[in-house]
Amino acid sequence: MKKLLTTLLLTVSALSLFGQTGKVMDDLTVPSKILKMDRKYAVYLPPDYETSQRSYPVLYLLHGAGDDQTGWVQFGEVLRIADEAIKSGTATPMVIIMPDANTGKRGYVNDIKGEWRFEDFFFQEFMPFVENKYHIKADKRYRAIAGLSMGGEGTFIYALHHPELFSAACPLSAATGPKNIDELKNYRLWQGVEGISDADKDSYFKRYSVLNLVQNMPDDQKNAIRWYIDCGDDDFLYEGNCLVHIAMRQKEIPHEFRIRDGSHNWTYWRESLPKVLSLYRWGFINSDQGYLGFDFLGACANISRIKILIIWYENQSVSWKTHVLRRIYSSKVTLRQSFSMIS
């Protein structure tokens, strides 16, 4: 009976997504007292968001320099890629949040003078706002961050500053900051360093240099984040990513480092996104409560409905059952995983 029930729930969960599509909105706003303006953001909602009663994992997806919150929507094709990954079973249904870090001053960090505090806005205003507005599981186990180029740097910095908030981080073709303090004045993503004392420059460099943060990571934080670092072999940021990889190896920080054929462009990042989504899928599943259980509870709210579904399932043809089960098992989900929330 348990095996039949588990199989049925897998079937219902898979079928509930067939024919549905996710939704993207890319002109939303959040008020900010810290930045003294309204800030725009985009959101991707998974195919079953409107019909499910459950909460979802969240991925914060950061754009690069020159783009805004629409970058991943227009050029990254996040709607198509996320929908395909979820329907194929390679990604869990999740909410994807894409903030704008291009209006006013560009970048995800606080400026050196404290006049533009984007990092403070992100953690003190933006995250609480979106996690309250949407059906999001506001817990480290279900929260991940990724980004490209400037957004890759933001991914590094945010995860390194707040390992207690993120379960996984995926910098793509990431900027990693100047190599030393002398190069600080020429680093385009950190503006306003002119006329600043050497002591303040040194403090700022130590706070935002990715390499410095990795080299000085406390031992008790080495396993706090699941890292996946990805950069093209023809990318002009290749060297910085390799240096971070070497530093992580030397510090014995677990991480995945991938160099693929490609350059610093949207073709490369569109190819990266499915891997990012699948990586987070298994991170979410391996937490204390697998996401599949929540899908089932949303699809089958009570015992009466389950009994009806069992009768319905038993009356289907053998060929239909075989077809559906093949689709389910192809997603590499075990019966033990799927039954963990309903046994």
C-alpha cells in the first residue's frame, strides 16, 4: 500500500505541472529608506505557484554590469529555462528573485564612504520584503544565490559575508575584486575611493576582496555553503576565478570548480543556468525536509482525496501507468525520498 501511495503521489505531482507554465514579472518595485528611492526587481514564479498552498525555496539571481533586473528575463531566458528544468524533474519548483543593481550607483556593495549602501538594502530591506510577499521558505536550507560577472562578485561577497543565510552559492564568470590595494583606484565596480585614507582603503579592500575573504575564512564556516564556480576558458575574468579556486583548495573549502568552453556572454550563461537550478534542487532535497513532500501535501491535502486518487490511478491503463512512471523515475527520485514526508 505504501509503495502504491508513493507512486501515485509521484504521478500526481508530475502531472500537476504538465501543461502549466511559470510566470515572470520584471517591473516590480520595493521602497527603500536606505537608498531613498524605490528599487525595481523581477520575479519568476513556478508553474504550480498559483494553485499550490505550499512555500517554495528561493534563488536570488543577480545580473551583471550594464544590465538590470530584466537581464536574466530578456537575455537569460529564465522563464523558458526554469520551466523546462522543473517540468523535466531536474529542478525543484522555486521562486527566483532578480534585483536591480544598476540604478543610481552600479554594484552590489556598499560604497567606501557609506553614502550608497546597496548591500545593507539587500539584507535589511529587500530580502525581508520579498520573502514576506511571496510564498518563500525563509530558511537557510531553502535559500540560494547565483549571479553572473558583477552579480557573480555579489554572489561571492553575500555568501561569504552571510554564510548563515544561504545553503548554496553559484558565481558565474565572476568578478573577484582588485588583486591588491594599489589596484583599488582602477577597479570600476568599487567607485568613490579617491581622497580616502590608506587605512580606510585597507579596511574596504579586506571587506570586499573575494580572495581576501576566502583566505581568511574561519574554519567553522568551511562547510557552511555549497559552492559551484563556473567560468569560460576564454573569459577575461578567468584568472581571478582560478585564483579563488586555488585559495579554496589551499584552505580545504569544499567546492566545485568548472572551466567550460566559452566566453563572457549570454550564450555561456544560458548554458550555465540549468546546471545552477539542478545543483540547488539536490541541495534542497538533501535538507531535513525534501521538497517532494511539500509537492505531495499541496496536491493531496487530505486522506479522502488520496483514496479517490488511488481509485482513479488503479483504473488507468497499464501503458499509461508505464509511461508516467518512466517519466518520474527518469528524474532520479527514489521512493524512499518521496515517502519521507508522508509516512
